[in-house]
Amino acid sequence: MTTTEHLPTARTAPEATPGNTAARQAVVHVRDLRMSYGDTTILHGIDLDIHRGEIFALLGPNGAGKTTTVEILEGFRQCSAGEVRVLGADPARGDDSWRGRIGLVLQSWRDHGRWQVAELLKHFATYYPNPRDPAELLALVGLTKQAGRQVNHLSGGQRRRLDVALAIVGRPELLFLDEPTTGFDPEARRDFHELVERLARDEGVTILLTTHDLVEAERLADRIAMLVNGRIGIHGTPTELSRRAAAQAEVRWTAADGTARTERTADPSRLVWELHQHTGGPIADLEVRRPTLEDTYLHMVHREAGDGADGTEAGAGAPEGEERAA
């Protein structure tokens, strides 16, 4: 008998206990965030809290308002209304000291192709009052052997790790990752995931991840928010969101006469128990597939599509689309 379960593998987030004040401290605090361009409303009153040391994933289709939201948090856009606090300050008024506390990894690589890796990192370190040691940082991101190589000779995965190194050389408290593993091969993606987890677990860095990769979000995130039509549809841990899928579990097995059987049910454990009672023995080829994060995401997107408050699709009319370049 084989039972297949689709379970998330995300880290366990720090619990907010009386003795653990860091877990309760909001690095990002957003209330009733709204954004409009002329008569077009992009964000319809977003509420959001991200805690110190947490990996938080923001999911949503193109045009949902992800990029607008993140650019407001980064201080690159002024919101139309609402309260936004990032590291205790209004991002729109953030000074150089505040900006030194955040790191950015955008979708596109930084264009420093002729620099050697170590020299580029040393150069960036001069902009910060208390930078990380470049040699230690190269070891952290797995680029020690590439220290003397020109940036334009790195592989895609290596260039992405260099982007992370450049983003954290100033010891940021908050790191923004925008579609960080697009185009990665499986090995490069795995290495990058391990690096992100180390930053959060060992360095206490708070990470805001925007991605279309639901497997990546389920693997990395402590909590996930799904943004559709400029609204947070649902949010919670990967496990919580998977359980909220409208889809039922699917149970497959081979009957005594050799017939392959499939049944959908809201209570797969009870169905399996009933099958055991009926057969009086092992169930051949038993497989249970529970709803996944992808099921929840697709259900929410399909449900909310076209339901914008003003009758327009969120993102329409914005001066920029959902894709950013460095």
C-alpha cells in the first residue's frame, strides 16, 4: 500500500511568545493601503504585517498589484492613501540611513559585467558604515571560487547569488526578492533556496518574496498572502492555505477485480478506513492526493477574476506593468 501526501516543506516560523519579542515585532506594517492612477484603482485597502526573521511570500497573477505594493514598501512610489511603516518609518520619506537597512534583488541582473566578482563586492561595501567582510560574504553565497572571475562569465545561478551578495553586503534587516529564481536549473534553485533559508534562520533577515512559482513559495515561506485584483484574498501558512482549497482530496486504488478506482472526498481518512473495512485487508495501489497550495491559488484567482471594485481589472491603466528591471 502506498499513500502519497502533498505536504509543504516550509520552515517553521518563530512563535510569538512573551519571551520572544522579535517574533512579535512587525518589520512591515500596512493598513488600508490604497493606490490609484487617475480613475483607475490598483490597490483596494491592503492590510499586511511581516515579522522579523520571517520569510513572507506575496503571490498573485500579473496585474494583481504586486509590483505596485512592493514599490510602495521600498519607497519608490507614494501611495494614494493608507498607513505604511517599514522598519518603523514611512518608506516615502526614508533617508539614506533607512535605505541602508534594506536590500533589493530585482528580476534583472545588475549590469556590472566587466567587474571581477570580489572587486565589485568590495566596491559596494564602501557605501555602508558597517559592511560584511567581502570574503566571508562570498563564502556565504557560494562564490569563493569565482572571486576573480568577471561577472559576465558567471552562470545564471551564480549571477543571482552575486545579486544577493550585493543586496546584503550592508547587513540589511529587510530583503526584497522579486522572482529570484526565474530561469534557474533545479540545482541552482535548490542552492538559492538554501541560501535564503540561512539568511532568515541564521542572520535574522526578514524576507519579502514575490514569485509565480508556487512550489518555491510553499518551500520557503513561513506565511503567504495571495493578491488578486488589488486585494489580499487570503493569507496564512502554506499548510493553512492548502487546507482552504475548494478542491476535494482524491483517493485512488485498485479494486479486487483489478479495476482502477478514483473518488473525490472531503474526508479522505474516513474513505480509506471504509475501504479497509470493506476489503478486510490491504488496499492495492492506494494513493491519496490532498489539495495543494496550487489548488487554493487557482481557485481564488478564478473566483476573483473580473471582480474589481470599479469594474476594471486591477493593474489596468498603471504607468508600469508587473515586470521591473534593475
